[in-house]
Amino acid sequence: MNRKRARIVVAAALAVAVVAAGAAFAVLRGKNDGSPTEQTAFCWGTLARGDVTALSVSPVQRYSSEEGPLNKGVPSLCQVGEGLDSNGGKRRVEFQIMVTGLGSGKDVWHMADDIAGVSDVRAPIPGVPGWANKRTAGVLLPLSCRGKLGVGGAAYMQLNAESDQEDSWRDGRLQKRMTDVLMKAATGLARQLGCSEPSFKSHDQVPHLLQEQTVDTAEACGLPGFTAPAKATKEYVTGGDFRLWSCSLGSGTGATHFTVTQDPLLLALHDAAAVTSGRDSDLLTCGGRKTLVQDDSGDSELEREFRAAVARRGNCS
């Protein structure tokens, strides 16, 4: 063997030895196999593993989230799912959270359509300007968060439960789980952005989805003296006070919607939009509190009857 050929053979042998040694070292370390580090904080650092498992029907060993950037003036999305597969993708999405802004000039009912989805059965979230639906919950963030996020209109956060949570949990359990996780993320984000307010906090009460009821023609929407249109045979009415009260007469595209609102943030949005009192929007004082009354009936007589019935029940002027 000549000297040049000997040098080539020796170099090749050394290269094989180096590769083999490296492979053996990787096996012994067990840390350099490309597997992702387990994630412990989710959705812009607002949620912990315990919050994620609260919205998992069957908790798993590893969770991950994909999060869009904030402060860009466009919808920001966070998807939380089961682990990462070999290609770095989630195997199952458990829920997603979106942060974005409202359009302008909407009444409270259609504002809630944006925040928590279109539905007659949605219920107000106790203590905050938000609603829970069958698989969706949403809440308006404090007004000063709008500038921090650079979104058009008031900023809100929406949570959508995926997988089979709705089929697995009954009796309000999903709505409670959704609102708990939603408010943990919303209050955490507001603190991070420096736009939190003392009144913006979680409450222990459970939002119960509204139930279909037969209309009492002499007491429509649970308001004595309010007469429903003859075509309205069913209704969905919010219980409790007038903080976030609604009544839907009928269902689907043929329904007529009535809302009464005393929530300070929603009242501020109404004032900021310079919406004048008119056929579909009036400001009253009920029990000493500023109260916004709205509907989309297009029937002036029905509107007058509704406002009169609200005034009687709420001691309004």
C-alpha cells in the first residue's frame, strides 16, 4: 500500500470512530433526541398546566400551545393541545383562545354575538361583561386594554372548547370550566399589559345556559304587562337583575331580541359611540343606576310596551 492510500484509509477509519462515539454519547445522555421540552406555561404565560387539564376530558402527559403575537392590531390566537408529534404538530386541540377587537356601532345583543357566539341560550358571566355559550365563552377586557393591544374597537377575549367536552360534561360543568379558564387568562393578560381594573375579576357563580320556555302572552319575557307578538310562542329569558339581562322571543333568524344593561363598561362603550336615544336604544335610571334598554324589533308599539314593562319592574325613570 502506498503512503497516500494509507493516509486515506486511516482518515476514513477515524471518521467512522468519531461518528460511532458521538452516537454512543447521545444514547448515554438521553437528552439530545430532539424531543421537545415539556411546556409549563400557556397562552402568553397566563395559564398553567392545571388550567389546561381543566378543559381536557381525558388529561394527557404532555400539552403544548401555539401562540400568535400580541400588540399587532390583528386577532391573536392561542391553540392548546395534546403534546407534540414527531413532526412538531399537536395531536389533538383541546381549546383555543382568541384576543381581538369589536366592530363599532353594534347594540349589546349583536356585540355578544361577536364576543361569545350567536345563540339564544347564552348566559351572562357573573360580575363581568361577558357571556357563556354551549362551547364558547367570551369577555370584554377593560377599556384601556384596547390601546395596549392596538385593536379596533373594544378588546375582548374568546375561548372555544374543542374535542368532545360538550358531550362529556352536563349541568353547567363545561360553562364553569370555560369561564374559569377564560377569566384566568383574561385577568392575567390585563395585568401583563398594565390595563387591569379591580372590578375585572373572577366570580364563583356558575353561568347557566338559558332554557326554552313557552311564552306567557300577558307576561312575555317575565315582565308583567308586556304582551308578546302572536307569532312568538317561545322565549329565552335571563334570570336575575338588569346588569346583563336579555330576552329572545322566537328563535333563529325570526327572533326578536331585547336587552337591558347596567354594566359600566358596556354603558361606556354606548356613550363613546355617541349613540342617540331613539327607537331601538334608550337610557333610563333604574333603582338609581344608569340603564341601557335596547331591542331590534322594528315595532314602535312593541318597543314602548317593553320599556314601560322594564320601568315598572326596575323602578325606572
